Amino acid sequence: MTTTTANHHLSPAFPGRAPWGTANKLRAWQEGAMGKYVQEQPRDFLAVATPGAGKTTFALTLASWLLHHHVVQQVTVVAPTEHLKKQWAEAAARIGIKLDPEYSAGPLGREYHGVAVTYAGVGVRPMLHRNRCEQRKTLVILDEIHHAGDSKSWGEACMEAFEPATRRLALTGTPFRSDTNPIPFVTYEEGNDGIRRSAADYTYGYGNALSDGVVRPVIFLSYSGNMRWRTKAGDELEARLGEPMTKDAVSQAWRTALDPRGDWMPNVLRAADRRLTEVRKAIPDAGALVIASDQESARAYAKLIREITGEGATLVLSDDSGASQRIDDFAHSDSRWMVAVRMVSEGVDVPRLAVGVYATTISTPLFFAQAVGRFVRSRRRGETASVFVPTIPTLLTFANEMEVERDHVLDKPKKDGEEDPYAESEKELAEAERQQDEDTGEDDQLSFEALESDAVFDRVLYDGAEFGMQAHAGSEEEQDYLGIPGLLEPDQVQMLLQKRQARQIAHSRKRPDTEADLLELPAERRPVVTHKELLELRKQLNSLVGAYVHQSGKPHGVIHTELRRVCGGPPSAEATAGQLSERIRKVREWATRMK
């Protein structure tokens, strides 16, 4: 594997005096990857480059070189979605490579150099594409190659269709998957620990791209708040986002926050719009995107945006030709807002997007990285991206690990007592990667009803560090962070965040205690308790109750019921860390009295 930030240059003759005039536009990493490819001439090549780095330009430059030198006679591009295959055809046309994005069968028109198809299309007719590869020397570009592992049938179809190809170029910005489906044409190497991981031929990570100014730094603005909902059993539960809860309670609190009828979403959208206004002072055409879970929510968010801003939002509901046109129209306009369901999370090129709201409950690292990738494409030095997220421990972990490079792991041994945050279920991964955004009817199956929510500014995450103290939505303290200029060098962003936090702490100290109704701790001293720590608290409570059973002679159930009556709150399985700690303190107090 090769990783680079080098600024070396290839010879003036490379690549063949640029038959399509692209060589002088290459970035250093693209030149480096081209140099490695030209030197080694491999049949298979996996390039991993962070979203926004320019994988398309690299791939098309390589295609032009291979065509120009008669290594191949035609090109097949395989993309995840209909929109992306059209985007590939448009990008290729700009440098003189003509790809047919409407190809379905039969002979290809003589004016074309190849075709652009989807993984689903290959899955339907693998032999059609195999025959084309056998008839003429073919370069196959597999865009976002991890999609070939989405299902066994897609992987097998890709193997069948492209096994005879002369050259295969695999591209991805997110090579890791949460399952262990092998990805076709990817090499896996066994490490010293006996685990097989994907091996890239060339890697250009987010950290390198950030250092080179190729991508924007990302400021994550996290919002907490109190959530109240009713379970299927009729119990009303209340919790604060970010507090330790059971997995089910986290899911229900999260969905309650995203309910457009509560106060959390309107307040976060209002804050995001204020942030967008600040960014547009330096970047006049900057746009914002809400990534929604489903069509109903997307429509409701678009309505809220109109109420908040007085301006309609571009609504993208499905992966059809009309949706593609709406995305293109938005990309070339200066409209403020777009609301979309999952499909915009990967590969869609709208470089002016600078502000995002993560309004979906998908929690795989793959989807999160793809979603954030929509905002990091840099157009000029000093641009920053701002992404608003709920205070969910999993998401904050992903945000703090933006620069961590991961490979696809085939073997995942279970460790006793440990939870792997990337070992999500296959069902959740399929949900995360599903490109169609039809109404799934999931809302009809939910085992709870959202009742009430509010939003509290919680913290800012930037470059692996956390800043800020909690503040009410709409307060001056919140505005301090929303008002950070949109055009700053990375070190200036960090310096400003430190200053804002220091000012907020100083202001908080002057306040009377009666006004300190929020958690008055700086972000770095306010860690989000993990699910593992919550399990430890529950285990400790059960041990103490078990000891008290022998001391008091009362059954376990009676003691737990009495603790709930005295301390309040739901059953232990749904209690927060604070509620569990209070019960631990109380049962210790009872045990002491009996001695």
C-alpha cells in the first residue's frame, strides 16, 4: 500500500502529452497514483481516496492514458446509482471520453468509448457485460467498490461479468464495511493477528487531504436536549440525549429528537440556518443539506425550513431522473437549502454544500463517513464545513475519528465483554446503503410514540478535540459558536473555538447559581458515557441488590420495585446513569442501616 502527500511531478511526456488535456490539472496524490500505476501496470488496482479528493478525475485520466496507449479499447464504469452513472458520463464527456449512461443491451454506438452502468444493472445481466469484455479489451472502473459486497448476488455478478476484463480499477472513499462480505477484485492480506484486511494499492486519507488543502476541515456542532416518549406498553419515559441509556432507549430518544413535531428539529434547523448565513458572508453561494431518514420526515423538514427562512427548500425524494435534475439544478444555483433522503449521502457532487444536518438514525461508520463526505470538497483555501448532529455517543465517536483510516476486515473475532462499534448488524448496514428511499413503513412498526423534545447546544467537535459548554437554543452563547467565520485556516478555527469556550466559562462564573440550569462543565470534561459503562453501573446495582436480598430476606423484584418507588424512573434496563447511580446510593444506605 502507498500513502502520500508528496508534491513530486511526473515527466513532461506524461501521460502521452495528455491526449485529453487533463495532466496539468492533476493534484499531487493523483499524479502519485498515476505514476505508481504506469510503473507497475497491474491488472487490478484499488485506490482509496477520501470523499472530495478527486477520485473521478484520477480514474478518467487513467482511462485516457490506457485508451491513448491502446492498452484497452473501451471503458465500462460501474456506479452505485442512476444519478452517479450519469454524473460519470458527464465528467468523462468533458475530457473527451464518451460513455453511454443509457446503455441496456445490444451493440454500442460507434461514437462511444464505453458505457456507464449501475451495480444493480450488472446484477440483472452479468453475461451481457462479460461478452462485451471478451469481445474488446476493456477497462472496468468500479466506483465505490464496497457496493459490490452489498449482496451475494451483486458480488457474484461482478465476478462473472468482469473476470475477463483487461484492466480493473476499483475506487472507494470508505473501504470498510460493517459486515464480512468479501468485495470482488480486492486483495485481502492476513495480519500478525490472523485477521484478513483489505489492501489498497494507493491510499489518500482525509488527514493527508486536509494537510494538502484538498478538503475542508469539519466543525461538528452537537445538540442535546430532553426527550419524552411513550413506549408500546404505555409507559412514559424521559431522557436527555447523550446520557447513557439502553440501546432501545437511545434509539427512541434519537427518533424523538428527529420528530418534526417536537422542538428539537426546528431549533437545530434554525441554528443551522444562522450558521449558513454566517458562512455565506464569505462564500455567497454556500448551500446546506438535511439528510433525512424517510420521505415523510423530509417533507416535514422542508416545510419547517420554509417557515424558518421564508424560502423553499429543494426536496429530493427518490433516485429517479427527476431527482437527478433537481440535484443538478441545486448544484448550479445559489439556493440555500436542500432536503434529501439517503441517496445524497454518497458520491453526489455538490461542491457548494458547506452546512449539513444529520437528521437520520443510521449509525454505521460507513454511512456517516459518506454523509460527511458531501460537505468536505474544497473549492478555495480557508473554507470550513459545519455539520449539526444529535448528541449520540456513536456519532460523536465517528466525528472524533474523522482522520482514522480503516480497511475492510473479513475476520472479526468476538472479544469477551467488549462491543465493537463497527460490528453493526447486516440489517442496519443494508439500511444504511439502500439507495432507493421509498417509504418503508418503518414508522408503522415503531414501538413508541414521540411526545416532546427540546434542543440544547451541547458542544463543538473539531480536529479530535471538544469545545463549549451547554447553552440554550437561541442564546448569545450558542450564537458565539454559530458565528465563527466561514473562511478560516484550520489553526485559526481551533484558536477561535478556544477563545469562545474561555469567554463562555468566564461568563458562566459570573452567573448566580440559580441561573445555572444547564450542565456547567466544559466539553472536554463532559464525556459521553459509553454503553459499556452503563452496563457496568447496571451490573453494580444488581450485585448490591443481590447482597441486600440475603441481608433483608426480600426477593430481588421487591427490592427493585421499592428502589423505583423511592428514587423514581423506569425499570433498570431503561434507566439512565444518573438514575442507576441514585439507586446504588440508596441500596447502600439501606444496607448500612441494617448492620
